[in-house]
Amino acid sequence: MKIDSNGNLILGTTVILITILLLMAIIVYTTITYMESENIDSEENNNFKYIIDDYSNNIEVLGRDSLYDACERVYHSFKLFNSKDTIKKNLNKKLKEKNEELNEKYDVDITSEVLSVESSSSPWKVLFKVKLNINKNNNHFNKIIEKNVSIEGLKDPLPPAKLTVASGIFKEGKKLNYKNALARYLKLRNLDSPFSYLFATSPLYIKKCPYDPYVHHGDPGVLKDCLKQGYFHESADGSCFLCRLEGKGTCPHYGLETFIQTHTPLTNDSISCSDHVIFHDHYTGKKMDKLDINSLILDSSHMKKYGLNGEDDGQ
């Protein structure tokens, strides 16, 4: 039976339509499959990025915990000869535990190594460098992470590291009371009027002084508040936190100083009360107000630095 021209036209049209429908179905299927694959890849990438960010933040948290642990060792009469090495070991141990935890939780392979613990350009922070390698499926991350970790709020390790807890110093609220330990330390070194520092006190916790520039300590009430709050100050002559852990009164790094405050009626000239002077430099100062038993003993350079005129401004 012959198919006329109309039949040929209908058959041809039907074949074309079927072909178009098949092509459209293939395109739709391919697009859906691709989008699902993209969504899976995107979800995996987001999860991997979250793991990296979370781990990076944990380095900062665990780094501070490691600083705290080292400081507590000093307060429990352990001598630190290499504070950097002690802190590196502390952090490596904590990171290893974190690696195992994340491996179990996210099925991710993590290796880490603390490369260095260093004083930073800011005396209020310690710089950690950690080599980090993370692998999960086809995702890989390999980088050295740097974190500046704050020391604010940690205990000042210098006094117990220098004198030891066995010397008799003790915590008194938010201050350290030296009892007779500091007077004995100065007397053994034949320094001027050591008994001026009987029952002297200094801040227990490191807190950054907000009165900057420091010449504002000469303004009414500022010095009084600084001593009450127990603030610390930046100092090129003071020691950094890592060196304070080792009992060094001064060091090559940009460091800190705080006032060791006397509470005595003695008016003899004695060692200037900045902690790096007492624990290392040993030069003499004068009592700013001879009628005030709580007066600071300061040298002329420190008076100038803090904008003081020799009388306890605002105390």
C-alpha cells in the first residue's frame, strides 16, 4: 500500500516531534543530575570549609589554654627554663586530641604540628604558628596557620617565677601580696632600703591600661584608678609574657611593666617600683608623697613617662 504525500508529511512530523521530546527529556535529566551533583559538591565544600574555620578558631582557644597551663605550672612552683617548648608541647597534645575528635565526628583526616610560639609585635599577644593538613574525600587543605593569642586576663607569672611560691608570696583577692619575700630579695642583693617593700602588692591578673598615652596618669584621679584596677603598661624595658614565665625581669622583646606598690611609712630612698626595675635593673627612686604610706617609689624617667610631678597626682 502506498503512502501519499500527506502521509509522508504526517510520519515525518511525528518522527521529528518524538526526537525533540527525547532530546528534551535527555537535557532535563542531564540538567537535574548535574544540579544534584553540584549541590552535593557545594554541600561537601561548605562542610569542609566549616571544618577548616572551626579548627582555625580552635587553635586560638587551645593556644590560650596552653598559655594558661604554663602559667599555672609556675604558680605551682615548677620552674620553666624554656617556656616556648613547654607551650608547644601543651598545644600539640591538645591539637592531637582535637584531631581525633574531629576524625570521629566528621570522618576527616587531620594532622597538625606547632611550628613556633613567639612574642609578637604587641606585648598583649603571643604568636602561634601551626602547620595544618586536612583531607576529606577529594578536598585537601595544607597551610601554616598564624594566630595572635591574647594574654589579657591571665595571671602575671613573673613574681612566682622570680621568687617562687615557697618564698611566701600569696594571692590576696586580685593582687599578689609579697609579705616579706620582696624585702628579703632586695636585702640579699644589698639594695637600698629593702624593708620599704614589706607587704608590697602588685596586680595578679594582666589587664591593659586604658589610659593611653600614659602621660594621662598625671591627670586627677587617673593614677589612683590605675593602681586600684591593677593595670599593666607597654614597656620597651619590661619583659614579655614568655620571658616572664621564665622569671626574666627584662628581655629583648617589647614587653610589659606594672607597679609594685609599697605600703609603708618608711621614707628612705629605695628601688623604683616598676617591676622590671625591682627584678632586674635595680635603680633608685623616691617616694612621691612621704606622708602617704601607699605612695609609689619612682625614678624621674618613670615619672616623666606617666606624667607625674613627684606628688601622688590624684591619689
